[in-house]
Amino acid sequence: MSVHLPEQDEELLAQARACDLGPIAEKVFAGKRLSTDDGVSLYRTPALNVLGQLANHVREKIHGDLAYFNVNQHINYTNYCNKFCRFCSFDRLPGQEGAYLLTPEEAARKIRDQLDEPVTEVHMVAGVWPKIPYEYYLDLLRAVREARPEIHIKAFTMVEIDQIRKVAKKNLAEVLEDLKEAGLGSCPGGGAEIFSERVHREGYRMKISGDEWLALAGDVHRAGLHTNCTMLHGHIETIEERVDHLDRLRRQQDETGGFQSYIPLSFHPENNEWSHLPGPSALDELRELAVGRLMLDNIPHIKGYWIMLGIPIAQLGLSFGADDVDGTVVEEKIYHDAGAHTPQRVQREDLLGWIRDAGRVPVERDTLYRVVWSADEQVAPVGSPAPLFS
């Protein structure tokens, strides 16, 4: 390279060259986009330590030592679902043991139960059931907003948005305006799984395709709503299919710019049709964070979701590309039904301690990554987030 690098970067470049990652490292230090072939190489390299250091280089270039969290609450409003995804342990049919559909008032009661906590976000996702009427979704948003008017409502994956649009019998633009008026502030990133059509056919053929998920996400961005994005890894997908998924996410981000955070989601094999699969290891999970940070050059945040990873891996992930650990959560059902053994909730003070123990500086954010509080006095609360494509 002709550009002079700091000594520590020169050392990392030498390590990368020693394990055949030199050309990739040169691109990383030059700030150039990695190719899909580069992505495949990152997945295949046995040099996980070098991969992690390269991802950490990018992470610290963007965020320094800051690590974000928020004080949030999850509500999974129903487990009724007709998509029959083979990896899912959460779904039920009405009448089955454990099946439920919260009324809007029951959801609001869960919000009121946490009024003594400084919650700034409610995260609402659920199964998909075609007999739930359109007005239910609007009433759900209104009830939550009435229970805590200042709360940011992050709700409805693209799969749910697709169903809401169908039952509304309206065009998507009208539906999104209705949802926003009722209280919707942003959308989560779930339901993407793996965009590969092969995996879609084998694992979740009743769900919208990858192309449909991306198109809906683009329309949601154009309507002025931020979203997150995800990839479910560690089941039957190939390395090439993972890289294709990441490439398609960044191409969508190039177009509409609405993805705030990327969250690699680990497949949990308990209590579902793919329970014979081993699921990803802790090292696989760290690799996903690192590859995501290196490939997704236009998505600002990478989330090490502690409820899924476990606390020690989430802490380590803060040195493998992640800059966010999610939040306090409260009553997550989807991953716990699939065998997650992490706590259902943590206190704000716990998150502060975990982040500091990982050598990072905790920053409390709101859903749109506006700073609420920071342990670094140089990081002051900020105003509105960057505008979206419209």
C-alpha cells in the first residue's frame, strides 16, 4: 500500500497477509467496499482473530469506544401463525396449548406495568394470522401510545406489514400512513431469514420471498420510517447464500438508506422441525458480527443481541464489530421458546456494567440512535436523526 498506516495497522496488515487476507485488509484500511468474493474468503478463513481485528478496526473508526444500548420492552402480541416456518418454535394455531392473542388493552397493561422504569421503546413483533382484522393493529398501536404517550413504538416486521396490507385491502402507502398516525415510529428487521430462494422453499415457503422483503423495506423507508435488518444464520444456508444476503442488504441500503442496524440472528434448534441441526457455535456468532461489519459498509450499527448470544459473547462481540447490545428487553418469547437460556430482562445498571467490563463506553440511545445519556461527557445528547429518502 502507498498510504502510510499507523504502526498497529501495519502489524495487523502483516498478520492479514500471513493468512491470505492481505488484499482484503488493504481494502479495509483504504475504506473500499469488499466484494462478494471477499465475503466468502472472510467466512472461510481460519484466522478468526485477524478477522475480528479487521472488523474492530472498522467499528472503532466509526464509533470509537462507544457501545450503545437502550431501555426497551418487548411485547409479542400473538403466537398465532400460518407460515409454518421449519425453524420456528414460537408459532401456534388457535386452540393449541399455549396459543394466545393479546387484546390491545392487555398489551397496554404490559406497558403500564413498566411505568416505573425509564423505558423509551416498545418492540412489538408476533406471528401472522389472516383472521386478525386491520383495526386490531391500529387499536394495538393506539392503546400502547395511550398507556405511555412518549414511548417510541417499533413494531411489525416486513412479513407482518405484508399481512396488514392484505387484510386492510388498501395500498401500502395508505396503510403506512394509518399505522404512523396510530403511533408507529419505526419497524424492526426480522423476517428476512436468508434471502436465498432455495432456503426459502425448504424452510419457510409460506413467508414472503427475499425480493418481496427487500421491496417492502424500501417502501417503508420511502414512507419515512427507519428499520433494522437481520439474517438468520446457522441452519441449512451456505456461505455463498449468506454473502448474497449481505450484498443484497447493502444494495438496498444504497438505494433507500433506511437501515439503522444489522442484527445477525442465531438459529436456535430446540423445539422445531430443524432440531436435528446443531446451530451455530459461539465462534460462528462472532464471525457473523465481524463479517457483517466488514461487508455492510453503509449500515451504521451492528448489534450483538445479548438475549440471543448470551452476555459473555455479546461482550466479546463488542470487539468483533458490534457497537450495540440492544436493551433491557422485558419478556422476550420468540427466542426463549426456541431454547434460549438468557434472562428475560436486565436492569439498566447491568447493561452499564457489562459494557464497561468489555472495555467500552456505554451510551444510552433512543430507537433512532439519538443520545439519551453517555458515560463520555464529550458525547452530548443530539437532536433529530438523519432524514430518510422520501
